Amino acid sequence: GHLVTLEREAVAAEMAAQNWEASPHKSKIESRVGEAGDLLAALASEGASFDLVFLDVDKPGYFSLYQTIMDTGLLRVGGL
């Protein structure tokens, strides 16, 4: 498996990377920094798809990101 995290702030991504540095699974984790909508669009254009998507965003931005995930095929059929 592979895990992709999206962080708006570089400092949050750096903190997360420090936490998984000692994990035997660190090579399976990719962190991207930027605005979620742009990052999701980039993942979709790369042909990425996922079995599980967890959104932890501000409420006003939630629905548009949900639509992006659903409309671009980022969430696989049967995914959560």
C-alpha cells in the first residue's frame, strides 16, 4: 500500500515526517504541500486513485473538495 498526505502548511508536513521517520513504512508515505484543491487535481491528472480518503478541512471548503474527489475518480468504486 501507499499513503499520500496533503498538508497546507510545510511546517505541518515536516512535523509529520519527523513522526514517521522511524517507521519501517516510511518509504510508503508521500507528503504533498499546498492547497488541497490544487493537490487533488494534480493527483487526479496523474491517474491516482485511493481505497480510502479522509478529509480534515474547514467546513466551508469541505463540499467542493468532496466533489473533486468524487468527480475525478480519486476514490475507487467501493472505497470509503
